[in-house]
Amino acid sequence: MSLLTRYCRECEQDRAFDQPHDGQGCCPDAIDGDCLEWACTECGAALLIGLPGPMANLGSLRGVA
């Protein structure tokens, strides 16, 4: 099991995150098998890490009309 500690916006504190596809050998949603999906082990909130190119900047567009 892969675990990673990151800030969870839902829990409002650092939490452990794991990958929901861990143990299946590869991520069914990724061509190269490198899963970008992580889930908070406390509340289940999703976290995407390593988005390519323009998708990585979508969070900075919040509030833009």
C-alpha cells in the first residue's frame, strides 16, 4: 500500500492519502499505469497529483468569469 501525507481540504489538516487502485498492478485510468488519484484515509476526499500541462493550472482559474 502506498501512503502519502498531504493537507486535506475537507479535514482541514494533514492526513494520510492512499491510492484506490493500489494492488491492482496498474491504474485503469492511466495509459502508463502511473495513477494520479489519491484518497484521504479519514474522509475519502480526492486528491490528484501530477496532472499534465494545462490541467495542472485549472485550480488557479477559480473565480475567473
